[in-house]
Amino acid sequence: MFRALSSTTVRWRPLEGEGLEHLTVRPLNASVGAAIRAESVLIGERGGLAYGVRYRIDCDAGWRVFSFLTETTAGQRLHLLSDGHGHWRKSDGTALPEFDGCIDVDLAATPFTNTLPIRRLSLTRQSGTARLKMLYVPFDSFEPTVDGQHYTCLKDGKLYRYEAEDRSFTADLPVDADGLVIDYPTLFQRLSPETI
């Protein structure tokens, strides 16, 4: 349904306030331990507070997250590891059973993390709605929580509906041949490749 991943760079800007995200997703040599790496830099503001954040997400070939690192330019940092089956731990090995069952991560202020379940699940219109538990990381506190989210394929490989489990937000997300969000109504706009 999606094309084989090659090194890809995209940018998004938030529709409210100022900001920019610059993301590169690329396949890795198997000897590194990961098959896919996403690295990004974001600047922006939320709730009147400016931020500068870097993140790195490593996935296996099936798009299951097994490591992510987020850090602010002010030195705030979060590095968590997963077995790819919903069991998380801190980088020092401390288990985090409160996140059991969370396969994917959702980082605030980026549309990229919507790609993780879209690529991992390979949903089609016949698949119905996937009900997921996400490890959600807000950029104001860096304190992760569990967030219920639903994904439904509306057009195979092209359009997916994201719904918050509490029904507080819904968006239909068109994606490109890599599964990366093209448009995120009310939140983000992707910049054209010519501007990168």
C-alpha cells in the first residue's frame, strides 16, 4: 500500500502561532539495531509559551517504536525504550507498567506520530476502526500519559480518520505515498517540497 521507505524530508508549520518542523525519516543499516529513524527539530509556541524541541524515534521494519528521545533546547529530556509489544522502560532499565499496551507514541506539536499507527497497522477500508492506547508526551511538561485514540481508513493508502477516544477531536488526514500527513485540518500545514 505504501512505497518502500527512502530518505525523506518534510516540513510542517502550525496553523496557529508561529513555528516550523523539519523532519527527516530514513531507513537504517540493520547493524544499527533500528530499521527506521525519524529525526526532527521543532520551534513554536503553545499556550503563549515558546519552545524548541528535538526528537528521534527509532522503529523496527514494522514501524513499531522501540526507542524515542525528546529534548528541549532548555535541557529538559525524556528517553524511553520499548520492546515493540507495549512494554516500556526508562533508559536506566526501570519498568513503566503504566504504559503497558501502548505500541505507538504521540508527541505533541507534530503530525509525524500519526504516521506510526497508520504505517504499522496497514489499515484498509475493510479493517474497521483500530482502537489504540498511545503513549502521549506533551511538550509543556514532558510527562507522558496514556491517551486513547482511534484510526479508521477512509481511502486505502490515502486518507485516514483520527479520533480522540473521548470524542473531543476528529480529523481526516490525507497522507502521501510514505504515509506522512499532507494536511492536518485546524492544526498543521505541510510545506511544498519546493520550499524545503
